[in-house]
Amino acid sequence: MNTNPLRTPAAIADVCDDANATVAFHVRSLDGSFELGSAADARSVTASTYKVPVMLEVAAQASEGRIQLADRIKVPADKRTLGPSGISAMTDDVEVSIRDLALLMMQVSDNTATDILQEMVGTENIMNRLRSLGLNSTNITTDCEGIISLALQELSTERYSTLQNTSTGNPFGLPEDEFVAAIATGESLNARGGNTSTPREMTELLSLIWTDKAADAEACAEVRRVMGLQFAPHRLSSAYGDGPTISGKTGTFLGGVRNEVGVVDFGDGDVYVVAIFLRDKNNNMRNSKVDAAIGKIAALAIDSLRHEKRDAAASAATA
């Protein structure tokens, strides 16, 4: 892997070109002393990465005694938000603790679990906490059902009002030219509505969580624990083999949205926070090359910052 800081932006551009994708990203050391980004302040579609603020609010309200993580919630069979995983994919009634709903939300990005939790803790409370942390460019306006509804409204036409296939990027089976035009003009699909953030604000949020500044220490520790259990070996976790601890949250959505935010910890305080928001130019929902590009970009940026950090330490030692 090329770790030359002068080559890193070009190498990242090459990765995006090879994957036929665009990127907005921000990578920083945990203390913020070293950073690298491109379009780091660009408003971006969060997709399921917005579940990090939901998780934070759940953990914070639990630590404050407002909810009890062991309390059990019954989710009836007719209460489902569209999604491919967790309770969203289940057929029968489910009973599960609040703690395990949060795990499902973060580990397998369960949309139904998310919407139950978001209703419980309140979207307004999630936003109030973000604003109290100085995160003024992140907007959580709706839940998963709302995000999906907005996007489907933007993509639907009078002729194509019924979903053809929820696992493809073109769920209405629209003619390609109509589909591309709808993607280009959709408000929520272009971060002009729905849930949005910026790469820099997502790395700031994770940094606050990892340093116990986003809420009390107990709440932050719970968010870190759950993010460490994410099952997603194809994106950020593909940046490195066995070695560093990698915690993350993916986001996948219509219009080729392919995101991940997370933390890579090499031990001994060598910790890096990552937010990568990719867009597949072909608008695919499944694209292994774009998924792998997230790991490649993360590794290029982190290795560059580690190189810069070592050089700074060496210079300080000889000064």
C-alpha cells in the first residue's frame, strides 16, 4: 500500500475511477491532530449511518434511567419497515429487549428495530443531543420508513407505482433513462431532504463517542461495544487483515449510496476515525467493487496519516 502522503489523494482518485464511483470522505486521528479528506463538508445522504446518533440517544437515555435496556418489547407481525435484515425480514411476532433491538439496528442494520427505537427515544431528542455537541450540519428528520417513502415517491411514476424488486437499485423497473433522471432530481437522494450529514461531522461524532464526550462514559461505552459487533466484512473491515480493531456502521441506499463510518484502532492510542460516503455512478444496490473501494480508501488515508504521525514524532525527537 502506498503510504506517501503526497500520492494519497491521487491514489484515492484512482480507486474511485476504478470503481466508477464518487466519494466524499474524512479520516482523522482520534485527537484530531492529523486529518485527510475530500468534500469533507459536503452534505451527504446518511443512509443507515444515521443509526449511530439513534444508538447514542438510546444508550444515553438508558444511562440516565429514562429507559431500561432489559425491558422487553413485543413487535407484532404487522409492524415492519421495509428492509432485508433482522426483524424487517421476519414473518412472525417477535419479543426482544431494548438492548437487543439496538444490537439488531447496528449489527445487521435492522430498519424495523431502528424505527421502534427512534420512536421510543424521540427524533427531537436525537437532534437536540447532536446540536448540544455542536453538530449543526447533521439533520435527522425522519425514520427508516420515512427515508424509504421519500425516495420511493421521488422514483415513482403513475405508470410504475408498484415495487418490482426491493433488492435492486431500480425497484420500480423503470426504463433506464427515467430511472437515471429520477435519481438526479430526487431531493432526498441528493441530500436536499431526508437524513443528511457530512463526513467531517460523522468523524467528529465518533470521536466524541470514543472519548466519552458525546454522553456519559457508560453510554459511550455501550455505543462502542455495539459498533464493535457490526457484521459487515466487505467495506471498512476489508481495509486490513487481522490486527486492528475495527468498529463501524454501514449505509446502503437507492441511487448507488454506499457509506461506512467507523473507527480503526491499532492499539497504544493509535486510533483513526473514518467517514466514507461513496456513490456508485451506476446506481447499483449491490456492487462488490464499490464496497471494496471503501476499505481501500480508508487504508490509503489511514496509512498516510500514520506516516505523517511517525514523521512528526521523529522530527520532535530530533528537535
